[in-house]
Amino acid sequence: MDFNYTDEQNALRDTLSRYIAKDYGFEQRRALAKSEIGFSRDHWKQFADLGLLALPFPEDVGGLNGNAVDTMLVMEAFGRGLVLEPYLSTVVVAGGLIRDAGSAAQKEELLPAIAGGELMLALAHYERGARYEVSRVDTAAKADGSGWKLSGSKGVVLGGGASDKLLVSAGTGKGLSLFLVDAKAPGVTVRSYMTQDGGRAAEIALSNVAVGADALVGPEGGALPLVERALDYGIAALCAESVGIMAALDEATLEYLKTRKQFGQPIGRFQALQHRMVDMVIATEQARSMAMMAAVKADSPDAAERRRAISAAKAYIGQQARFVGQQAVQLHGGMGVVDELNVSHWFKRLTLIDLTFGNADHHLGLFSDTLLAA
Amino acid sequence: MDLNYTPEEQAFRAEVRAFVTTHLPADIGAKVKGGKRLAKDDFVRWQKVLHAKGWGATMWPMKFGGTGWSAVQQHIFEEECAEAGAPMQLPFGLKMVAPVIQAFGSKGQQDHFLPRIVDGTDWWCQGYSEPGSGSDLASLKTKAERQGDHYVVNGQKTWNTLGQYADWIFCLVRTSSEGRPQEGISFLLIDMKTPGITVRPIIMNDGEHEINEVWFEDVKVPAQNLVGEENKGWTYAKFLLGHERTGIAGVGRSKAGLKHLKAIARKETSAGRPMIEDARFRDRIAQVELELMALEITNMRVLSAEKEKKAPGPEASILKIKGSEIQQTIAELQMQALGHYALPWLPEALDPAWPGEPVGADYAAPLSGHYFNYRKTTIYGGSNEIQKNIIAQMILGL
């Protein structure tokens, strides 16, 4: 086993932590969250310049050939900074899907544009009544000449409002399939809204949206394993983001325990609070271990092994993040529930991460089901 | 032992239900049940309806204009009000300052203030915590200096709930720096219109304006607004906190919240099946119901035992701890039931007049904010850590 990062990875970490500290301050971030699009195109351009948008793509399309561990380092830093830009939706999930399943032409068209910061993509997959069940899709694609016509509704599409193109899952006669749809195509309605953590998501309705034969991504009827894999990349990234937030909350809480005085002494002198703080740190370290496992297994060629590990990590980190988030708020007292301090924002983001791509209970269930298979 | 309601109590419940369901203004009930933002007037209107019936102050003795109801009757009343979707009767006047005025106030204070509380004329808020004095409340620094027939107050209070609506604030102020910190505190009633008072909003984690900082700069308060004796305010403050803690158990509201949770779990679906059919989720609902069943009886045990006493004892801390945890769990499960649809933030949807289409179900918009906001319940009114200290010291002698 080797838990060390490579020199390149250490350099990436340093760059990211400097960037977050210098250019992604809490007040700047608050202003961005309230802006029209909810993030900064300037930041996005800088992400491109830093190579972050090219990170997980192969070199032959201008990528940096990074792996899920590299993505983990990015997301951990983004968690601390509560980064609002749609990196997860565009680069990790939708970009990962095109990388793994796109045709040569699709890769050539889309990946360099993503890497250069010129194109935003989102996976429009989940639907309202399905909750977290990935295989359940009511959106349908009907053959229409050489192309297709798509109809249906997609819910809480992360980054959907800012996306130029959407990757839409829909059923054909052969099963679940994926289609590349222009977000401005006739029949596409996008209702973008703010999320509880200051991010953006959208409800997307498709009404007889016509796409050509070349819009199909991957084999017709073969989308389910592709979507599962892309979501697993996304989950591994979310796990890392959680760990970044948990570490930041631990630091902030520890500092508060050392500086906040009541009864003539720092409240960190009280043993009940010391033990709580220790439990938070233990939870964070355990979560970090699972996030590492998730990153490594996200690249596993064995789909069953990958699925099992990713669900284990998402369930466990969701539980630990809940504890750390709630206790960070509790130990900050009133200061933990006000908008003006970053603690409440980290807590809200952790809460929403749990609710994204399957919550702790959902993934505990998936993991638990694998025990029957042995 | 008999844990059943007597025929008299059942008849009483029917009477309360009949009144509340017919007299609660429909628009207010709809707002409460829909989790919409309540206006000051919604609280005041409901208080006036109750007052007209003679039920404005169910926790007060009859000689002060209360109903003189037993603990069981009060519990039935609160349960029926919550079930019907009545707004909470805010505790600051009725349950906090009024018992102090009744126990320690002058005849003049009782005659002036109590009727105006029960009939909804005066809105009260609390001036206890300060930025440097939270759990360690006795270290408070807001100073009141006696000058002739006035006190002159300077300082800052915080975590002041809904003070933006208030006519009066009850304050703990320092009138002496001699002896132990507890010995130099006095209890003052201050008119919010007095020059020198500034109310500044603090925005909560749900984006709402519920709490404030209140600043006092050379605020002149007539000496007759001192409650009881100078430098005895700490005794009154502890008495008040005991009363606040019983209210915080919130059994009636939690029962209404649990019912709402079950309704949501029947409507939300996972892969087309109602969430209530998901055993993992249903067990979570069942677990909190067990906690609430136990608390309901514990609550009645504690309140009944205190009936003969003047003030709630340290057992009230048990009610505060379990009550707040249950409220938080119910709020969390309501949010969790939504899955992805807990993510959208539509503050405009909390406006009763908003004409827009909801994102997801029509009940979804307030739930995540409610969960975030309710983290306050284990912090306010003496954090649960402080409550455990009280139990350890006062009950267990540790």
C-alpha cells in the first residue's frame, strides 16, 4: 500500500489551497451565490488555465490524463472553499461520461471544449418519482426518421441552467439510452433555481425534442451501466468534497473551542466538549479513509466491486458528515446557525451532498443488498 | 395508575377541538400547515381569538386572567391547537415575563402588563444573551445605572427572537459589580420605543429574519419598571428559564410534525413506491415515534409533579433535551423524505401570496430550511450541554 501523493499531486494540492485561500474568500463566494448565474465565469476561465477542466480527460484530446485521486484533491479543496462553479456536473459526471462512452467524434468535439472552459454540460438523468433509483426513467425517445424525438421531465439537474448541452437519458425500445441535446433546442424548457447551499439546479422538460442519429451517446439500450459509472465518479468526488468540508469544520470548531470563553475559561476546557471534538476528528479521519477508497475504486474495471465500494463510501461519509456538521453547529452555539458565519454554509453543503446521488440510507441499502449475493 | 384520559378530559378535548377548528382563521391555519412565513398580525389575531374565548393564557392562574387549567388540560389544549394548525403562542410574554411579573412584580406591574399580554396588545421579546454571555449568562455586561427615578441602560443583547415586532423587552442588566456575578443582576422591563434602542437583524441559516441584536445607548428606563428587588434578577431569571424549558418540550407540535412526516412519506415515491413502504425509512419514523410516545408521558409526569410547586424544577431539563432532539429528528426526516427535492431553495414560495409553481411537491419548499433552522432548538433556552450540567448537578448531585 502507498498513501503518498505524487509530486504532481502535491503540487496540485498546493496550487488549489492557495487559490481557494486567495481568490475564493467567504464574502466573494456569498456575492457569487446571489448573482444571476450563481458562479463566476472568471473563476471558470482560471480553472481552465490551471488545467482543472482538462484533468480527467485523455491526452489525445488535450486532457491531462488524471485519475479519480486527482479529482479527489480538487474536490477536497473545492469543499473547503464551497466552490460554486459546476465542476462536478460538467467535468466529473458529464465529462466523464463522454470520456468513457462517447464516440471519437463526440470526444473530439466536446472534451477539448470542456477543457478550454468554453462548454458546460450536465447529465439530466434523475426523475421526480424515481427518487434515487438510477434504473427508473420514464423519459422516452421515439425513433424519428434517422434521429429521435425525446419527451419527459428531468428533476434537480445539477448545473442544468448554465449548461450548453445536456446528456439526457431516455428509454427506447431497446432500453435506457443517452442523447446529447442542445439546451436551447426547440421543446427544451429549463427552469433554473437556487439550491439551499447557494448552488444552482434545474427542472428540465422535454417535449418532442428532435435530435439526430449522431446524438446517441454509447450503444442504444446500453446507457444504464454508463450512467451508473458516471454517477459513481460523481459520488467519489462528492465524498472528497465532504471530507474537505469536514476538515474545515473541524478546524473552525477547534479554533472556536480555544477562543470562545465562558465561565472564565475557553469552552474547550470542558471535557464534554473535548470528547465531542475528538469524535468529530475521528469521524473525519474515518471519512477520509473511505473517500480515498472511493477514489481508487472509482477507476476499477470491475463494475460490481466499484459499485459496492462507492455505495459503502457514500453511506458512511453521509453518516459521518451528518455528525460532524451537526456538532460543528452545536459547538458554535448561536453562531453556528447564522448566515454570516461560514459554519452554517459548510453544514448546509454537507447536508445537500448527502441528499445528492443517493443519501446515506439509500446507499446503505445498496451495500446491504450485496451481502445477499455472496 | 391510569394513563387514559378521564371522561371529563375527553369531553374537554372535544370542547377545545370544536372551538379551535371553528375559530382558527382559515388563512392562518393554511399558512401554518403549509409552512408559510407568518406575519406579526397572524400571531396577534390568534391571540385575540383565544382571549375573546377566555383562553388567552392557559398556563396562568385564574386570578391573573388565566384559565387555571391543569397540566393535562394545557397539554390537551396545545395538542389540539397544533393539530388544527394554529400558530404557536409565542412564549416571551405569556410563558416567560408573565410568570415573573406574577411571582415577583408589583401590583402596579401586574395590573398594567398582564392584561395587555393576554389580550394581545403588547408583544414582548427577550433581552438575556449577550455576545460574550451565552451559556455563562451571569457574566452579562449590559449596565443599568440608577439616576434619580430612572435607570440609564447601556449595552448589547443578542439572539433576540422577533424583537423587530416587539413593544416591550424584558432585560437582565447589571446594576452592581460587587460580589458574585449573579448578585449584581436586575430584571428590567423596557419600552422598545424608548430613544437609544436599535434593533439590527441577524439572518438565520434558512435566510429568514427571525432574530436580532438589540443595542442600548443611554436608554432611560423609569425605576418603576424594575421587577422585584434590585440585584435579585438572577433568581427571577432562573425561575423564568424553568418555565421556558417546559414549553420547549413541544409534544403537541411534534405530534403534528410527525403526522405531517407520515403524510409526506405516503406521497413521496422511490422508484414509484411510496416512501412509507421503504422499511429503512419507515423504521426511522417509527423510532422517533417511540421517543415521542415516551416523552408525552414523561412530560405529563414532570408537569403533574410540579403542579403544587411554584416553579418547574431541574426535571424540566429532561423535557428540553428530549423535546428538542425529537423536533430536530422530525424536521430532518421530513427533509430526507424529499430526496433530491430537498435541494431547491425557493424563499419566495414561503410567501402565502406567491402565485408560482412549486418545484417538486407543494409541501417541499419549507422543509430543508426548517431542518437547518431547527438546529437552534438544542442551542437556545440553555444549550442541551447546559441542561445536562443542570441534571448532573441538581438532580444527581455530581
